[in-house]
Amino acid sequence: MSEKKQERVGVYVCHCGTNIAGTVDVVDVAKWAQEKLGPQGVVIAREYKFMCSSLGQELIEKDIKELGLTRVVVAACSPHLHEKTFRTAAKNAGLNPYLVELASIREQVSWVHTDKAVATAKSKAVVSGAVSRVIENRALDEIKVPINPNTLVVGGGIAGIQSALEIANAGFHVYLVEREPSIGGHMAQFDKTFPTLDCSACILTPRMVEAGTHPNITLLTWSEVTNVAGYVGNFHVTIKKKARFVNEELCTGCGICQEKCPKKVIDDVYEAGLGYRKAVYTPFAQAVPNFPVMDKENCTYFIKGTCKACEKFCPTNAIDFTQQDQTLNVDVGNIVLATGYDLFDARRVSNYGYGRLPNVFTSIEFERLSNAAGPTNGNIVMRDGKTTPKSVGIIHCVGSRDKNFNNYCSVICCMQGLKFAHLVHERTGATVYNFYIDMRTAYKAYDEFYQRVLEEGTLFVRGKVAEVTDAARNEREKGKLIIQTEDTLAGKQRRIPVDMVILSSGLQPRHDAKDVGKLFGISCSMDGWFTEKHPKLDPVATMTEGIYIVGCAQGPKDIPSSVAQGAAASARVLDKILQKEIALEPIKASVNQEMCSGCRICNGLCPFNAIAFIEDDKVTEINPALCQGCGTCVAACPAGAISGTGFSNEQIIAQIDGLLLKNLELA
Amino acid sequence: MNKYLLYPGCSMDSSAKAYMESLNEILEPLDLHLEEIEDWNCCGATEYLGINLIPAYSLIARNLALATKQMDGTRTVVAPCSACYLNLAKADYYMQERPTLGAKVNEALAAGGLEYKAGTLDVRHLIDVLVYDVGLDTIRSKVVRPLSGLKVVPYMGCMLPRPDYQHRWSDHEHPTELDDLLRALGADVIDYPLTTECCGGHMTQIGPETAFELIRRLVADADERGAQMMVTVCPMCQMNIDAYQNEANHFFGTNYHMPILFFTQLMGLAFGKEPGDLGIGVELVSARNALANIGVEVPVTQEPAAPRKKDEGLPMPRRWTRHEGKKEAVK
Amino acid sequence: MNNDTFEPTIIGFTCNWCSYRASDLAGTARMKYAPNVRLIRLMCSGRLDPTFVLRALSSGADGVMITGCHPGECHYIEQNYKALRRFLLLRRVLKGMGIEPERVKLVWASAAEGAKFAAETTTFVEEIRKLGPLNWGKTDGGSQTVDREELSTVHRPSSEMEAIA
């Protein structure tokens, strides 16, 4: 210690209102730091109500200048929240920002412990650890890298379309990747949108066309992202463009191939299993792009080796059975994930009989039934395809707010159920029952819509439906579906016979959300939705810089919120693009070649190929551009020749000693 | 050979004798060996747990403790009765879940020189073992007389699939194990939405009117769907539907005739066993006509005891006279 | 020392991307857990040099908790597997040194598993409490063999408690 220059450390303990001060005696912590850590180099220790406020920051800046502080420790919240704030403050006062250390005494102490004496003692240890560590910190320079102005948007539903259009309109290039043959997403399947009852296709189609024809948008449908490498500003993305077996250059979208194709297939995706499509198809009339795709699994030619009816009739020779999957590599600076949701599989609630009782329908099936372009031309009929129901029961919260399935509220189902009630009432005149747990009609003009449906004469029963059955107990119930439910307002059990039941199914994360998250390096919540950086203040960013989440990929939401998020993420992306370059954390490993023995133990450890062996010199070298800073090689080097900035051995060992108050015994 | 420990339970020896008989008939074709737990006792049925938990759990756990002595290469205890299965599984589960309960139960067992470490055994119902261990393919391969043409509704009863501590069943509300098994035998299985509804349980003893309504719903719906018989996995269900069907008919003025057999009896028939050896023919609502549809002839067994003649009522108490009362008073 | 009143000191190593965030989440959700663990943030569990663990144990820690991303979920693709390998090796080394290998624990906790982080921490504290104090580096040189009898009578140097108070 004596050879080292004595550092001048300032310690700042934050009250965070009562968040910290309620459980930790912050005054005592500051006093203790000043008295006991003096020999370490602490020259000043202060406490303040809100260190992150501008006054708090000024306090630090003033001390740096006036007391000549060379190191700063702020004992406050998690570094993930305010590390940047205090580093900036130090920078403003002329101190290298990496000479600031945060000691988390909120998330890691005051919020998780109750005993004030114990929490205060732990806070002291945490502060001691940070002081020991900060002395070993070295001044570092941020690494600046240019930002690629191109953006990747994954998912062509309304959220993805909105996001792509905003960025494209600002003059930057967007790759819009969609797994299905057409963009449009779930919204393209709907008939009407609540609460205004706009025709979904009428408001969506112009946006789809705009995205399809925009000079700044490269539309890649029938495509999937298979690999993502790099980091914010410099992502390298691999995209698999599945073979369409239709030459997009030649195809005019005339539709003759679909007409001539002899193979009829049940359409599980767009028509939700209620309708048919051909083996070569565009999912719907307004599809963008309007080129069909060939469904290899069902095409007679691919199964039996003969047919090719489509090829014979195609007026422009656009059918190409030799097409192969293509791999595209694109470089982008930012990525927006708008991968959407899956509908809850209502068969899982076996007591509601979906899949067993023919006249039980899911919400998406009903959307198709009521859609004028759907399999029944908009006629609301039962499974036999012709009978109009005289009574319809709509069950809310199917698969949502139920600990057997999903705990969360799916947000849209109440309004969806009300919309269905209105459509059934308007088009069939049937008696409509809504079975709900709580009616959730927050947001603009939603509750008014509820009032309107009430006035139309729809009946509402508050209670969770126990069962839908066709086991009649009396003549009145014969041939009907009986809804057995508790009526919690009347305080009794009811059995209500109806002709048709619609399950207002909830939303679920995409079945492959976890894999997609892993691909892009972001995490999922317990429920499986992508996790945002901050649930309130940063709802579209993620913990991985340069990757944004919008729409239902982040959690259940309605169309207006999805559109708002799509636009919000674009603003964040444009902000990054316009900065032209970005500062990266200078956390990198480097080899002291004097000490390297050339044992090559580290060579196989790096998954980013940043470590290379120089044959001529028989030593190892690390490429800082590829190094991600994990530190695995630092830990592995038997000669101690590799060091990692920001997390050096000296820093960590000093922190261990500090946390264990070993330095105090020495002192 | 697949060896399992068997906890037969009281009913297999009395009301559900046919279940036991038919079970014994199908063991050999399926290469199953069931070793009975020695000196087993009653599981307490559906009532005792409602009265006093510790003695009830101790009563059940005694069987588990005894079973551990016979483990010898197997840790699976099979219970053919749904109530027995539920009670054994429940005791095993809660003794693990609540260590204090486990300790108290073991304190009681210690008095008899026994001990049970919860989780040692795997408690399973007979149909679970047949469907998931033996397998539907094996069962199908043993069928020599397919039951095609026999319209049956599968009736699982309420105690088997819920609360499902070990996640054994395909579904809590509408399990299909029995459907699949009957289909493997070749029977025409009719989807039965009431498969997990209550048969009335012991309400036949304490509130017959409630039980009659539950029985009526089950029988009426099976009849409505064109079933020739109901098939069950539970002695209690079998007894209620069989023994109280006529009383329920009488109560509601209906005239249902819905036989109910154990699934093991149908397995025996499909495997080519003789109806008489499978305990068929002793049921009160006769399955004779239903089985005649598929060419199975049920032998005439002993006639049930002749009902008491109507006019031969019980003697009435003597008439009370004022004189008698006075006599008492004087005395 | 009575094991019921013994409060172990534990050093926890966390990964910046998962377990440290899990501890943040436990905090945000106000989950309560044992206060005996003091955390050190690393960029990755792969950064954990086994000598850090030995340093902690020899400097007064009674146990060390290593936390990282679940296998297959490493922010740096696969470095947590390397942490796992080092952890297994380290436990063997500890055993050879006469230290209970149970004093070092490896826990996987994703950023969403605040509840798991809290529960595992509390469990580990109880496990270490049962093992008793380690007192490595606090005996007067000589043999490092850990003697249960002796340990149970040795008290921690009072200087540390005074320093905290």
C-alpha cells in the first residue's frame, strides 16, 4: 500500500427518501465510512436525501473539484439503474467516469431485509467492499463504434408494420422479416375492431400496401431469422428465405395457379381451421406481397411427383419447382422484435368442451365466422354451416386469470367478448349471454362501448363458468349446450342452455418465444413474454442494447397500444441512428505478452473467436473488436497474463477483502 | 414379469367381489404379478379424514409402512379402488408436504413398531398401471373376442383424477384413459361428459334424495346417448349405480335399465374368459341383454334372495292405551 | 459457538446479466431473504477465478455462493459451462484441503427468477449455519485441518464485530 499513491475517496450514501433510510441508518453508515475507512483513503463521507437528483449530483461534482477526490463511491440503488447517472456527474467534474463505483444498498439491502441493525451492518460491509474496489479501478476510455443505419424488424403484424414505416419514412432502410407468406398478422384475420367497430381490413390494408411498396423497406416474407451476431450498431443477421417455388420477379399475382391447383387443404393459420386453401396459395385476397407460396408438404407434385397443374396454367412461367431455400446476410444497427402472440389453446380447458362439443368456438374462429371474407361470408352459423344460433354464450377469461393455465389478464378478451356480443346481436338477433369474472374496459371509449352493449340487451352473468356440457338434465336443456356457472351477483348456481358458445381465449407468448429470445440475446419473463428494460419507464427497450420489443411480444395488448409501441421503438431506433456512433463499455480482456507462456489454455475458451495464437511469437493475442468482455479467459490464464478491464483481479480481490472487512483488521 | 404390491381394500372382498375375480383372471395374460400387502387394514374410506386427521392418516400410513417391508424390487403399490388409491396417495403426499404431520403419523406408527418415510412408495391406481405400464398395445394384442358392437360409456368417477398429486392423468376434468382402454378392447366408446361426476358416494346412506338425483343424471345421460352399459373403475360408483338404480327409478318414476360393469370384467371378456369366472351375472341391474348383443351368454347364477312378500309386513307395535300409561304412573 | 446464533458471512458472486438482475428483481419485489450474503458483480460466471473463492474463504467468509445463467442461457453463449467445470473441480480441491465442499454452492438463476434467488440464498445460509463457522486464516497458523470440536468453541475475533458496530 505504501508504494501506491494514496487515493482520495468520497463516499455518498443515499436515503432514497425512505426507501433506503427506512431500513438502513444511513447517517451511521456515512459516519462509519468517514471514521473507519479513513486509512483506506476516504476523505469525505456524506449522506443525502436523493443522490440522483441534480442537487445530489452537484454535491459530488463540487467535492471532486474542491476536495480533489480521485475516486467516488455512491451507496444507493442497483448499478443497473443509476451507474450511468453518477459516471456522467464525475465526467462533468473532470473525473474519469470509470473511477466511480456504485454500492447497492437498496435492491440488495434495504428492500430485502427488515432488521435495521443488520441492514445497517451489511450496508457498511457493502460500502467497504466498494471503497476497496474503487481504489483499484483504472481510468478507462469509452470505445466508440459507428452505428449501421439499417434496421431489422422481425414480425409483420400491425406493430412491426408501424415500426418499419416510421423508420422508413424518416429515410432509413428497414428489413421487415415475416414468417408467414404475407404481412398483416392477427389483425388481418379480424372482422371489426373495438370499440369503434372499424373494419379491420379497411384500416390495415393501406398500411400493408405502404410497407410493401416503400422504397426504404425490403420486405422478406416466408422468411425467418436464423442467426444474430454482433452488438448494438453492428448486428450481423442471417435470414433464411424459404423457397416459395414461385419466381417473385415473374409472378403478377393473377391467382390462376390457386384456381387450378387441385389440392384443397384445411387452412389452420389464417382461417383458424374453419376454411380451406389450396396447396399453392396466398393466405387472403389483400395479401402483401401478393405472390403465392407453395406448401411443399401438401403439394401433389412434391408428394407423388406428378401434377404441376399450376405450372401449366401460369401465364408468366413464374412457377419454379427447383427453387431452394436462400440464406441472406444483412448488417443492421438496431433490431425491433414484433413477433406477436399465440392464441391460448382452448382444448386445454377440457371442461369447456372445445374440440369435443361441435358448437363451442374459439374467439379467432368467431372472427373468421363473422368476417365477410371468411368461410361463411360473414354469416354467423353453427358448426353445421347453416343454422343460425338463437342463443349464444360468450365465456370470458378462458385460459387467463386462472392458476391452472395463465395467471395474467390477457387484456383484450373483455372488449373482444363485448365486440362479439354486439356482432351476434346485430346480425342474428340471438339472445347473448356474457359470462365474466370482472369487466375490464379501461382506456378511451371502451367503457362507453360496454354501456352500449348493455343497452342492446346483452345479458351479463358475473361468475366463472364451471362447465359447458351437452348432458341435459331436463327437456329444456335437450339438444343444447348447457353453461353451468355460478352467478356471484345473485348468489346462486345457474344452468343456461344455449345453441352456441364462444370462448374468449387469452393470449400466450409465441410457442418459440424462448428460442427467439435466446437468438437475440434477450430474456423472457416467467410467463414467457419478452422482458422490457424497465416496466414503466423503458417499456420497449431490452437489457440488450439495440434490441427493442413491441406489440404483444412484450405482453398482451390491444391494437392502439401495439401501434404506439411500434412507433415508440422507432423513435428509439432513430435516436440511435442519428447519433451515428455509440459508446461501448470498455470492458475487454487483453494479454500481457511478456507474461504469456503460450500454453494455449485460453485459446479454446472464447465463443466469439476473439482469441488468436500468434505462431511466430508463440503467444496469444485478443482482438478487442471481437471481445465481449465476459472474462472467462482472464479466470483461466494460469500465468495471470490476461487482464480484464473493469473487472480486474485486483478489483475483485480488493472487493472481497473489503466486503469481509479484512482491510479494517489490517488498518 | 411385472411385479406390484397390491392393496385390495375392503370392498374387493365384499361388494366388489366381481372386480377382484375379474382382476385375477386378467393377470396371467398380461404377465402381471400382484403381491398382496400382508395384514392390511381399511383405508378409512371417504369419511374418516373428515373426522380426525391424525388417526385417519395413521390408519392409512400403516398400510404403506407394511408395504415397504415387501418392497423387494418394486416400489409401486396398486390400489384397484378409487377411494383407497386416493387415500393412500393423499397420505403419502401430505406426509411429505407437511413434515409435522409426517412426524406425528410416524409417532403413531412407532407404537406398532412401524415407520413410513413418505415418498418411498409410488401409489397408483390399477387402470394407471394397465394403461401406462402394461400399455394399450399389449392389451390390444391379447384381445381374442373384440367387443365391437358393445356401446359403452366410460365412467371414471370423481375420486380418481382429482386432485392428482402425481400428475398421472391426461386431464383432470375429462380424462380419457378409460376411453382409450375400452377402445383397445374393441368396444364402441361413447363420449361421456359426466365421466368425472359424483355418483353420490355415501349420500345414499345419509341423504338418499341427493344421491338419487346424482345417480339419475348419470344413468339418464348414458341412456340418452344410446349406451348399453356403463363401465367403471371404482367399487363405490359400481355399487351406487347398480344397487340404487331401482330405488332412484322408483323415486323419480322412471324406468332406466343401465347395467354397470368393472373395466376388468370387460377386459376378461375380450381376452376370451368365461363370464361366470369374471363375476358377470351377480350385478343387480343385469348386463345379460347388453352382452347378448355381442354374442356373450351370461350363465344363470343363483337367483337373488326372493324379495319379501308385500303383505307380509313387519309387526306393528302394540296400541298404546291410556290404561297402560296410568299403570306406569302408579308404579 | 451455538449454531443457532451463529450468523455466517457469505460472499456471493453474481453474473451481470442474470443473477445480479435476479437479485435486483428480488429487491424491486421486496422479497425478504437472509442478510448474510454480500454480493460481487462479475460480467459472467465464467469470470470467476477459483482463487477468488479461496480468497474469500481464507479472508473470513464461511461460504461462497456462485450464481450464473441457466445452462444454455449464457449471455456469452456457453461460459457458464466453464464456470460449472471449475466449480466441480474446486469442490474436489476444497475436500482435499479438509474444507467441506458444501461451503461452495452453484446456483442457476435467470433475470426473471428473483424468487428463486431469494429462496436459494436463505437455504444456503441455513446450510452454512449448520456447518458452523469456517475460521480459516483465523487460527494461529499450523495445521489447516478443520476440527469440529475446536471450531465450535472458537469465537470470531471481536475486532470484526467492533468494526461493524
